[in-house]
Amino acid sequence: MDSHQIKIRTLENEIQMDLLNIDKLELIYSGFQGKKLIGDIIPKYNIFSGLDNYLKIEKDDQIYEYKFLVENEPQENKLIELIMIWENLGYDISNIKINK
């Protein structure tokens, strides 16, 4: 996979899309599996399941929505690095929210 593509692996199949051809990308990232969360809304020192991360892609009048799992901190770092690459390549990342 190169920096101009997004790959989604589900239980059933694998989808690969060119970022140049999508209409809108929305991503909300909250954490990796087992991450200790400290905050006002979430009870202090709660352990994050990793399953509440969200991805929505709009392409050719189709909407693709997924919840996704990040298994550990190195994967989290790769995701954040990839988003920074997308920004440097000029992609619109205004609908990407990182809750860290």
C-alpha cells in the first residue's frame, strides 16, 4: 500500500481505495486496545476496548462505514504517521479527529 491509498481489511474481504477518487473521508480515532484512558467523561483509568474507532468514506454516491481496531501503540503511531503523510500530500484531513 502506498501513501495515496487506504486499505480496509474486514472479516469478509479487503478493500483498497485510492484517496484521489474519494469524495469525503471521516475518521475518529480514540485509542488502541488496552490503552488506559484518563478523562472527565470517561471514568478515570478505564481501559479502552479499541473498538470505538470510526471510519467513513464517501465515494461515487456510496457510503462505507466501519468501526476499526488498533491493537497496540506501535499501530497507533503508524496511523498517526500516515495521517500526517496525507496532510503533507495535500489531502483534506479536516474530518479526521484524533482523541489523544
